[in-house]
Amino acid sequence: MNVLIFGPPGAGKGTQAVNIVETFNLYQVSTGDLLRNEVKNQTSIGRDIENIISKGDFATDEIVNELIKKVVHDPQKKNNLVFDGYPRSLSQAENLDKLLNETNQKIDFIFFLNVKKDTIIKRIEKRKILEKRSDDNLVTILKRYDTYMETTKPVLNFYSKNPNFYEIDGGGKIDEISSKIKQILSV
Ligand code: AMP
């Protein structure tokens, strides 16, 4: 099965993706992680990406679509994917649809982790101390949240009509959210 986790920054998408991946033996596809890897490995695009991420801007569609294409087209990972942080715009959602169509795949489950703005701010401030991410400061958090509301949230219209769309209250405890998700995926 392919699973997509959708939600604002700080909703816990990465945490839940890791849980699903471990339970069901799938692959996590986090564009954030893929981009941070480019920075870490000091690739030719790494320096530009570092700047983009720390300002809270989006990497270009060209870059993220290319990273996603490699994973979706990988025969070993086919139908075993958990998307986390992609798509973040309508054009990315259309691109994902196209890539899945051309590889005879589809999204089987979509989870929308819904979390309020004040909870997000508190969580990211905590994560800043634990993970030392360059984009986890208040100015960048607010910018990322606004971009989510403007550019990413409209993607929900694209997915919410899907019969396998599930809205989950992402404001609760990690374990409770995980067990809700696992229950749905185990049916
Ligand atoms: P994340 O780890 O998902 O919170 O992503 C961290 C940062 O990576 C984002 O704030 C963006 O700067 C960049 N990024 C991640 N995914 C995407 C995407 N699908 N499109 C554009 N930029 C992205």
C-alpha cells in the first residue's frame, strides 16, 4: 500500500511516518529529509537548498519533483511508500498523480493530521532544542505556517473527496495518534 500523510509543519508527519514504516515495513519518502541530505552531502544544489530551508521558503518544484520521481519509479519501493511532506502545492499534487499513474500506483490511504497553530508553535520550539533544525525559529515557523495555509492547505480539496481520506486530530499524544492510524491501516 501507499500512504500519504498531510498536515501543517509540526503536525507530527515525520514521527507518524516512521511509525507506519516500521510497523508495515514500508519506505518513508520525506522531501524534507531528501533535501537535508543534499545539504549534508554538499551536493551542487545543497548550498542553495540550505538557504531556502533556513528561510522557510519552498525548494523549487523542479528539485523536489526530481527527488520524488526517483523514489516513485524505484521498482523495489513500488507500492510500499509513505509520503511525508509531499505534495505541498497543487502543482506537486498533480505531479504525484502523474508519476503514480505512469507506474500503475495509487495512494491507498491519506491521513490529514490536523493541529492548531498555537500547538504547532509550542511543538516546534521544543523540537528546536532537540533537533537543532535551522528552520525551527519563531520567525521561520510563522512563515512556514502562513505558506502552509496559502499554498499547501488547498491541496486538501484535491484529496478530501477520496474514500480513503481520514482526518485525525494531531493535537493529542503520539501513541494515541499512532494507534488510530494503525487501526485504520490494519483493516
Ligand atoms: P519538512 O522536513 O517536511 O518540514 O521540510 C523542511 C523544509 O524543506 C521545508 O520548510 C521546505 O523548505 C523544504 N521542503 C520540504 N518538502 C518540500 C516540498 N514538497 N516542496 C518544497 N519544499 C519542500
